[in-house]
Amino acid sequence: MTSAAATSSSDAPGRSGEGRKLFTFLCMVFGMFMAILDIQIVSASLAEIQAGLAASSDDIPWIQTSYLIAEVIMIPLSGYLSRMLSTRWMFTISAAGFTLMSLMCATATSIEEMIVWRALQGFLGGGMIPTVFATAYLIFPREKFNVISPIIGLVATLAPTIGPTLGGYITDYGSWHWLFLINVVPGIFVTLAAVTLIDFDKPDLSLFDHFDWVGFAAMAVFLGSLEFVLEEGNGEDWFQSEEIVLFTAVMLMGAAVFFWRAFTAREPVVDLTAFSNKNFAMGSLFSFVLGIGLYGLTYLYPVYLAGVRGYTSLQIGETMFVSGLAMFLTAPLAGRLMSVLDPRVMMGIGFAGFAAGTWLMTGITQDWDFHELLLPQILRGSSLMLCMVPINNIALGMLPPQMIKNASGLFNLTRNLGGAVGLAIINTVLSQRQDFHYARLQESVNGARAPVTETLAGLTQTYQSLGEGAGTAALKALSGMVTKQAFLMSFIDVFLILTLLFLSLLAAIFFVERPKPMGGGGGGH
């Protein structure tokens, strides 16, 4: 009896400690959710912000671009800062800064102010994302990964997916200011939780004495210029623009200096040695491609629904919510499968499912609606979760603890860069292939063909109330039909490319080593 009581008493502090650790981690995950959500929630409502700030159409994209450039600089830097300041102060500063900048964005009265606050919001918020990933694999033992990994995988994929939905609701029922104000109260809670509960490690302030300022500046120039070129390239017709050529040259110079410092500095701001681990390198490759699929389809579906179906942002959000729901429902299944399946098999199922979803989209027509998009969206959401969970574990779960903080920044950077590269390629393919298909369709639309003359006659009859202008209106309508068809055909080309891309990953799985059943993970202080 006495022995049992003693055992129960000694177990209680352990259970209490584990519960506190999990609660702290969930608070951090919520902060990461806000940081990832913020880019998509705003993208759905740029028109409302433009009207509210009386901004020009040339300036308004910088609300997104400034955030993305700043975030992509912070993400790889976060590993060094987390080691220097400790997880507690790194995350507290990030959460507090993100919250304050959200408030400043809501109070902005000009586009110039908004761009500055958005850049600072992206820079500060970007530190939360890799810090959460690193914490997951540092403080929890290996046997908990099948529970913890689905949580961070769900947040990383769900937040950008439901962003348009949430943004549509907020601007429909409130004002654009609430896109930012919605972060304030949760942000204060996350900040207080971070400063009072996080105690996983200690700071190493000696790292500040060896901080590689040259390497940091070169990285900022390299990644900032790369993000700018990818964001603006298609709109500026790529290398036909002197500005794109200039920033490409600056990017290459920044990259040369950055990689030189990465291999020669005493304490490089970004340690690249994690790439010598085969599974981390393959996991980062998969993360890059996953970024293309995640952000690419989050972009493509709304473009189709708005441009072809004429949906409002709220209707688009409600249609796309299916993918988010599929992710949410698949997360616990993915966690369960992690404990019974080889992660390489899980990735194979996920890649094949994603390819099947994009293949179905190659049959898209101008009449496709919610029901036709239902299965492709379910496949997309479920497959992303089945991919993300094992990829996280393959990349980060097998590394030595001392490498995880730096590696987490690199791993998350690959997903963001995948999204940026994917969107640049998708926009370029859409534009060029639409021109190609329009030219080919135009060749076949001539008065010598009976279907063309019949269609034109029918349209002229429709516009007969315009009198002499009926013929001109009919020709414009016919041109619009050709343009829409060319637009759809370019979409089919993009979905075919995505299908082939994800099928190619099935071959890459053979280069992944199966994780050992023991080792890695856990603990915390």
C-alpha cells in the first residue's frame, strides 16, 4: 500500500510536467498559426484595403510582397537567434512584435505606413514558425512524434488553406481593419504564455559576439531579392524588365557572399551542414515541392472561381473550405498511420493522392462548380496531411538535437521558397499558355466554318436590341468566349504539370532511408 502510494506520488510531478509542456507547446502552435494565416487572410481582401487607404494598383501588391520578403529573411535566421536568446525570449519577442505590428497595420492611414508595418510584422512573425517546428522535435520523445507531428503539419497546411475563407467572412461582415485586429487579443495571450511557461533551454549570449553581420546582410540581400524577382517577375515580363535584371544580379552577388560566409565564418548565421544528412536533404526537397502544391492550388482555385465562375471572395472561401476540412479530418489518421506504416509508404500514398487530385482537374470546364471540385479538393487536403507528417519526421525527427534549431529554419524556408517559385512558374505558364491557346483557337474561329457562323448568328440575334451595334457586340462576345476557353486550357496545362511533378516524387522516395526505430528526440529541460 505504502509502495503504491509512493509510486503514485512520484509519477504525479512527471504527468504534471508533461501536461505543462504540451499546453506550452500548443500555445506556441497557436502563435505559428496566426503568423502563417496572416498572409492568406489579407490576400483575399486587398481590394478593400486598397479602397480604405486610397492606394494605387501598383502599390497595393507591396502589402504582400513586403511581408513575404521580411518573413523569408527571418525564417533561416531564427535558428541562430533561438540559440543565442533561448526559445523563451526568441518566441516571446516574435509573438509580442507580431501582435504590436498587427495593431499598427490596423491603424495605418497610408499605403506607405502599411508597407512598413507589414514588413516588420512578417519579419517578427516569421521567427515563430521554425521555432515551433524545432521545439516539437527537441522537447518530445520519439514515441510522441505520431501525435505532435500531425499538429504542426495541420497548422502549416490548414492556415494558408482557410485564410481566404476567414478573410472573406471578416471583410464581408466587418472592415479590413479586423484582418489585423483579430490577432491582438490572441497575440497577447500567446506572448504571456511564452514568457511565463517556456523553459526548454538557456540562452547563449556569447553567440552575439560572433554574429556574422556580413553573412546576415548578404542573406537578406540574396533572399529578399529572390523573393522580389519571383513575386514581380511575371508582371514585369521577366528579363525584359531592367528592374528584374538588376535585382537578379543583386541576388546572385548576395548569394555568392552568403554561401562564402556560410562555409568560412566562425559562427555562420545559417548552418548548412544539415544538408549533409540525406534524409534532411530529401525532406527539404519534398517540402519545397509541397510548398508548390500547397500555395499553388490555394492560388489557382480562387483564380478559376473568380475569373470563370464570377464568385465573390466569400463564395470562394466557402467553396475552398472543403480542403481545410479534409486536412482536419485526416490529421488524426495520419498520426495513427505513422505508428504502423513505413513513412515512405505514407509519403507515396500522399504524393499519388495529390497527383490524382490534380489529374482530375485536367478535365475542368467553365461549368465546374462546388460538386465537380469536391473530390479534387478532398484529395488535395487529405494527401497534403499524409505527406506533411512523415516529411516533417524524416527531415527533422532524425537529426541530432544540436542541429535541429538551424535545420528547422532551413526546412521551413524550403516550403516558403517552393510556394514563391511555384506561384511564379504557375503565373508564367498561365500567361504564356493562354496566349498560345488563344492564337490556336483564333485560327480555327473563322467565317468559313459552319459552327462559327451559326454561333455568331445566334449572338447577333441575342443583341438585336442594339440595332446596328448588334454585329459588333456579337463579335466581342465571341472573342470573350475564345478568351475564356484559352484561359481554361492554360489551367489544364498547369494541372498536368503539377500531376507530373508529384508523380516524379514517387521515384524520389527510394532515396530516403527508413528511420531507425530508436534514437533522437526528446527531453527538454
